[in-house]
Amino acid sequence: MEDNQTDKPLPPLRLRSHHPDSEKEITLRIPVINGGMGVGVTGPALASAITNEGGGGVLTGVVLGYPFQKILGKLTDKKPFEANRLALEEWITTTKTKCDGGFVGVNIMVALNDFKDMAHVSAKSGVDLIIAGAGLPMALPEIVNKFPDTMIAPIISSVKAARVMVKKWMAKGRAPDAIIYESIHHSGGHQGGSIDDILTGMHQPRDVVSETRKMLDDQGLEDVPVIAAGGIWDKNDILEALSWGAQGVQMASRFLLTVEAGLEFGGIKLFKKLFMENDIPTILERSPAGLPSRAVETPFSKRFAAIDNEIIKEPHECPSVCLASCDKQKSIYCILDHLTEALKDNLEKGLFFAGSNVGKKGISKKILPVKELMDLLAHGEPAGIRAAAGAHVA
Ligand SMILES: Cc1cc2nc3c(=O)[nH]c(=O)nc-3n(C[C@H](O)[C@H](O)[C@H](O)COP(=O)(O)O)c2cc1C
């Protein structure tokens, strides 16, 4: 995409609840939300800063109890599900306070044993948008039905999945309030497609975004925004996604390179260092969630690489019984424990989820305060910086 496109102003992102008893509408001045990054990367500091700068801040609501216990020494007398609930409630309250009641979203995974509880807690605590992925959140409308002002959005990775979600939710009398599309070729963490789909280039972003937009329009759902995620790094990438028919974007990896990311757990310095090292590639590995996942290549992730690799299971405990699909006896490792080790700067044991951009050379990488990053996303990187992007900035 041409550099001169960075002069174009970004349009705002309009969200409205499609619950029959709600008239709630929210307009985000900058059409950028952050992707939830489990297990503790997207906390109150990051989410509130993004909202305060005109975007939409999204907390992770994924198994927070364990890092609270293991790193912060909090809630240690609580059982796993209760700890998850209390930790998420605390984070939602803190975030709402920090952004003066502004937009707060929560990302939760359908694959979690306590998905229903986490969705309910989020809605009861007053979040504006629940984003649910790692499985299709068929039951979400019923779970939050008593909270008309809580908007809900499924994550999809193919047009087929988008169609299924719209059909199922419309049959329950509720259109989705947004559709989040995550590209299996670029997103960090779990992917909503098979290794084969990824290797054969299925579900390309331009196709899925434009066809999903058309599918919604054909059903009279013009006011349901498509929010594109995966591989978006700068303003030109945002404009490109909007040109395919998206109304907004969700970005994760670039937000990890902010001062505010992971602040609650000590600032995740190693995570950030790995992201800045231009010669560290990302690989697909096998997750106990039963999906391929994209992560920084480290000695640990290489052991579980999804392609051409004999997997030797790692003996482990099951501290939080988090994933419905995970059986302690059969699963290859404890994903929660390894994601928590990443928060603790442990190179040997950490699992560092990452989008494909992290392994790409020649893009501008620098740890910025959210305020500066949002300004760059809204107004574009100065030409000099774009030209010099190949130079690694530490
Ligand atoms: C460190 C990390 C953790 C993530 N954790 C989650 C998660 O818990 N739930 C989820 O739905 N997506 C998760 N994702 C995916 C992001 O929310 C996002 O959609 C995706 O990474 C976008 O691509 P990008 O990183 O290229 O911007 C994660 C991504 C990263 C990089």
C-alpha cells in the first residue's frame, strides 16, 4: 500500500447493542481495539490507556486466577474458578475506574471450562463488549441475556463460521454486535483453522473480510461492524483492512510492544525483548486446546512444533482445570503454566504467543507508551521512520 494513504483520516468505529431491550451505542474515535492477550498481557493499564486515547481497550478474561496466585501471591486461598472470577472482577473494576467509565471489553475463550461463568461475571461487572473465540460461542446470547447493554461478538476465521454464527444467534433473536475476524495466517495464539488450512492458504483476509461484510449487508445487518485482526501493524495496514470492507481492526502483537502491556505482572520484559529481536521467527505449535497456535520460536515451542515433529509429552500437573478439551493424562503439556512462565520472563519454560509480524524483518519496532502508538496509528508514521523501519530500534 502507498505511503500517501497515511494522510487519510480514519473513520470512527460505531458499535450498538442488538439486544431488543437496549439502545446502547458506543462510538470509538479511532477504529482500533486491542486483541485480548492471555494469560495476563492485556490488563487494566493497557486496556484503559487504549480507551483513553480514543480506541477500545480489551482485557483478557482468560484464567487470570493462576497468574494472580503464582506471580502476585493473591487469591491463594481460593479454588481455581473462584480465583478466576475474583481476578477478572478486580480487573474490570480497576479498568473502568482508570478510563472514567469509558469502553471496556473482555476477551474470553469458549474452550474454557468456566467460559459461561466468565461471560456472566463480565456482563454483571458492566463490560461494554464480550469477545469470544477459540470455539464458536453459540450459547453467549442466553448467558448474557439479562444484560442488554453488554454487547457480544464472536471471533471467526472463515466465512462459513461467520455464517453459522449469524444464523444461530439470529434464530435466538439476537444479531451479533460485531464480528471479529482473526486471520489464521497472521494472528498470534490459537488459530481457528487446521494446519492444512494454513499451509494451503485457505481463508485469506481480503476474501473473508469482504465476503463477511457482504453476507451481513445481504441480511440487513449493515450496522454490524466487521473488525479485522491479524498482521496489522501500522496505519497503512489499517487502511488496507478498511478497504476490504472492515469497519475497524483488532491489533495485539504491536500493543504488546507498549510500556503498559503486562505492567501488572512486572512489565513482561523478556516477551518484549523477543518481539523486538528481528531475527526471531514465529512457528506454529500444537496446543493442548487442540488447535494450532502461533508463538515465538524458542527451545520450548520447537519441541511442540506442529509440523514434522515427534511430540514427547511433558509430565505436568493440572493447576486450574482450565480447558474443557484438555485431559491431564493425555495432554502434551500444561499450557496455563507455560503461558504464566512467559509472564515471568522465563525463556526456557515460557510459551510466547506472537503474531506473524513479530518474525518479519523491516518493520518499526520500539516500545512506546500507548499514547504515542495510538497517535502513530491515527496519523501514520512519519515518512522518515517508515523508510528507516528496517533499522532495528531498541
Ligand atoms: C501474546 C498473545 C496472546 C494472545 N491470547 C489470546 C487469547 O487469550 N484469546 C484470543 O482470543 N486471542 C488471543 N490472541 C490473539 C489476539 O487477540 C489477536 O487477535 C491476534 O494476535 C491479532 O494478530 P496480531 O498479533 O498480528 O495483531 C493472542 C495473541 C498474542 C500475541
